[in-house]
Amino acid sequence: MELSNSELSANNVVDITAENFQQVIIEGSQNKLIIIDFFTQRSEQSISMSQTLANICQEYLDEVILAKVDCDQPTQQQIAMQFGIQNLPTVVLFKGGEVINGFAGGQAEAEVRKVLAPYLPKPEDKYFVQAKAQILASDFQTAFTSAKTILELVPDSVDGKKLLADACLGLGQNSEAETLLSSITLVDQDDYYHSLIAKLELNKQAAETPEIQALRAALAENPNDEESTLKLAIQLHQAQQFEEALGLLMAILRRDLNAQDGEIKKALMDILAAMPSGNEVATKVRRQLYSLLY
């Protein structure tokens, strides 16, 4: 049984020769993981391993090169000798111009994946790159979505929490950012964390406008003043303090769904509509509102 070129053809699969060895393996390993497959067509075990590697590498077209060394060919046998290959199949992992791992003999696909896992990009890696670039570009809404995806994939990711907090601060979602930052333990409180804490404090100071301060004072004297509560909620919304604004309005709606001739409910719906997609506070308040309505 022989593998045809079509069975192994892919953008990241290369047949290694003495001519392209330097470019593909030595130079290529500076940017990508090179998986070198030393194989023979005379072994079913070797053929099976080649197919397993081809299947896996198809999932990492931009990050991995599968370099195939056909040890049935005299010229390629010299390459195998350079690596000290004694058994076929043998798989060698090459990165940064040096061997980083490898194994010989047949392996089930699950075992091969286990060996490769520490060196392959993780699903969340691309979202880290995207979120960082989006934050640098001040595209906080898109960064919010990217960072949320990281935490969906890896819920305990501290770096993911920091990126999401950064995006929240850019969107003015101070309460959400504060909650995320408060969950980060001392050992992970690096320079980035402290910069986010400083940004949070600046956001809070900027958000407490004279209008908001005056409305807070009015409510302190008359906590049941629905008109002042509505005005404060609108001001808080404009200052992007969404959670507090929604909390004030929901407290009134729990008492009277048609308060202020429906203006309270309308204001709350307007704030929800303006909030970023996927915002947890918005989702929570929508559920609370629906439970009141239905």
C-alpha cells in the first residue's frame, strides 16, 4: 500500500530533499513548528503514522509544517542519518533551529496529539492576539467579544480576565471591570493589572459629573423621587455606568411597571438596546424585566 500525492497533499506538507532542507526545516522553524516525518512506504505502521500526522497538520495550516522524509530514497536516507534515525516511523519536532521533542514507532492518534499538544497553538491563542490588537486600536467593542471568547474557552484565564477588564474600561463598564479585577489574586497582579486599576480609578472620577453629584444629593433627601431617579439613570447611562443606571430603574419597575407613565420602562429598554452585545449585566436585567412582564 502506498500513499498517493493527493492523499498527502496540503498547503503545509513538504517533501524534504537535500536542496530544500535548509529553507524548510532550519529557516522555517524560526516561525513555525516543523513536524518531521521519517517514513517508509514498506511499513503499514509508518504509512498509518504519516496519515495521522497529515490529518492533524491539516488543522494548523498557518502554524505547522509537516516535513516528510522518504527513507526509501537514498538521498533522503542521508538526512535521516544526520538526525540519527534508527527506527521507522520516527517523528521529530523542530522549532527555533533545534530538536525539541520526538518519538519513534506506531502511536494511536490520541497519543500523537498528546505529544504534540504542548507545541501546538491553543484555540484561544488567536483570540488573545486579536483582543490585544483591538485594544491597541481602541476597538473596545470587538475586543470585548474576543476577550469573552477567551474566557468561554478557558474560564480561569487570568490574562483573559485582564483583557476583558481592559475592554470593559474602554466601554465605560466600570463595575464589570472592577468585578473582573477583584478576582485576580496577588500573584497575578503584574504591571498590566496595576495599569488597569489606575484606569478604573480615572474612569470613576471622570464619570462622577456635577450633574450626577447633584442628582445623588437630591435622592439622598428624597429616595422615592422617581423623576430624579430617572434623570440620574439617564446621566449614569451617558457616563457609561450602565449597571447602576439599570439597577435604579429596575428598583422602580419592581414596584410599578408603568411608573412615570411608562417612561421608566422606556428608559431602561433604551439603555439595554445601547449596551454591547453579550454584556452579562444587560442579559441579567433583560431576564428580570421579562419575569416582571410575563
